[in-house]
Amino acid sequence: MKGMAILLPGLAMLVGLSACASQPPTGAAGGDNQVVVVATEMRFSPNRIDARVGQPVIITIVNEGSERHDLAFPAIEMPKLEGVETLTMPGQSTRLTMTFDQPGTYPFLCTIPRHAASGMTGAVFVSP
């Protein structure tokens, strides 16, 4: 399984998910609106992503750990959003394309038991 993406209904922003089987893009969100987030045991690197309202940001999650990891935006942090989550197996990558329609801070975390509590958290900071 190259990557698995789960998209739940009721999104307050446009979200597109696709599994990525090729090399991840390089760069940071901003100039080219792409960022690679490496997931290892108990951390995302980087754990901060900057984006702008209305501009798509492509996030490629690369799992360099020995366990499965996900990158989830919990519903409780995003009004009117039931949740966005990607699950990436060890050695695999998943691509997530998001367009935010409102400025703000959108926390994300790994929902695998004990991972967020051990530090697998981060946030997307969306400016106008």
C-alpha cells in the first residue's frame, strides 16, 4: 500500500488527497507552496507549515519511521470540519493538497496511540 488517505465529509476548506508513489517534492510552503514533512518516531519535521488563504499547499508526508504514522487535523480544532487524516506506512509517502479558506492556526497530530503525547504534533499557520 503506497499510502492511504482518508477524507471525511463536511469540510470547511477544499481538500484533495492522493497517494504519492514517486519522489516527494522539495521546498517549503510559501514560494512554491510545497512542503515535505518527515514523520519519524514521535516527531514531525518540520512541525510548522506556513500557508496563505486561497493558495493550495501540497504537503508530502514521508514516513521514515518503523511504525505507521498519520497526520490528522482534528475536528475539534476546525469548526464545521469533521476531520482530515492521512495514514502512511513505514517507508511510504502520502500527498495531501489543502486550500484554506480562512486565516488561523490549524493544529495537526499523529493519532496513533501515545504518539501525540510523545510530541508528534504541529500546526499550519494560515495568513490572509
